[in-house]
Amino acid sequence: MLAIFDVDGTISDSQHHITHAMAMGFEAVGLTPLPTSEVLSIVGLSLPEALVRLLPEASQEIRDAVVAGYKASYKSARAASPAPLYPGARELLDRLHRREDTVLAVATGKSRRGLRALVEYHGLETHFQSLQCADDHPSKPHPSMVEAALLETGMRADQAVMIGDTSYDIQMGRAAGVRTIGVSWGYHPVEALREVGADRIVTDFDELEELLGNMAEAQK
């Protein structure tokens, strides 16, 4: 089985980095930062797509400047203190990595540099057989990242599951024809995950591990 994980809001609690960087990006062009809830609503999208949604009336020049300010601030924050993993996430990834019947992958709206930095900082370089990020694909919910992970790992859609905390993750997985699991501890409300058709919703990493284990066993 192929388990494809989102990063921000699913295995990594990066909301403080994200909201601070977005505030710095807005302030760099003289705009008032948005409420945290609005910023977290776009987590998972690529930055350009996120800014279209956050600043629909702004010029492309303004949106590009906010993106540049965001990237500069996030890079500084990451260098000082990379975003932590959620308690229990590392242990789950370690156990799944040791299973012979499970392959791990990532599909994230993060940049390649940001993803690599997080993976290396937390010592997860050997855990994932496929790392898909915003630099190489259209923004979620386009299925490109999941399709690439399937191709790279040699798995079929019916052998895979997408795990994420946002409606974009669930929509992406459904568009690629894989099963989907929503997690309740991330940045979109559970109701939003249900509305877009998540196959299952879990409330902690123990429940997620049990569900993934059952899926893997069922494929033998």
C-alpha cells in the first residue's frame, strides 16, 4: 500500500511559521495582515494560488511582492527553528516505514527547499520513496502530485491513500482516484473534510495507524 502524506497541518505543526510569514508579506507591501483563520484556510495551496484567493482584487505585482516577503520571512524562521512535528507523528512514520507492506510518500504545497529542510531536520530522508511538492506541479487540488507519486512508486490508484488535513488534500486524492483520510487536528474543520467526501476521518495518530494497517492487510 502507498500512504501519501500531506505535511503542514498533517504531520508538521507549522501554523506559526505560516501565519507569521504571511503577516510579514502583507506588511512589506503596506497591507494589514489577515486574521489567522483566513490564512490557515489556504494552507495546502501553492503560494501564488493562495495569494489569488487571499487578495483577489490586488494586482499581480502586489501578490508577487507578498509572495517574496512570505518566502523571505519563512526562510528566516525555518533557519532559526524548523517547524515541529506533531506529537506522535514521528513514531507513526517510523513504524510505517518498517512495514514491508507499506510505502510512504509526500504530496505538499511546500516548496522543494522547504520540504527538503523539514525532512532533513527531522531525519526522515529514508522514510519517503516519493516527495512531491509545489515547485513541480499545479496547486492542489489538481491530482498531479498524487499521480506522480503513484508513477514513481509503481503503485496503482486502488493501492493508495491520501492523508491530509485540508479540503484541498481530499479533493486532490479523489481527483486522482485514491482513497482519502482526513485528520481532525489540522487547519480545516472536520465539516469541510466531510463536505468534499473524505472516505474516513481520524482523530489521532493511533487511529490513523490502525486504519492504515487494516488497509495494508486487506491488500495482501
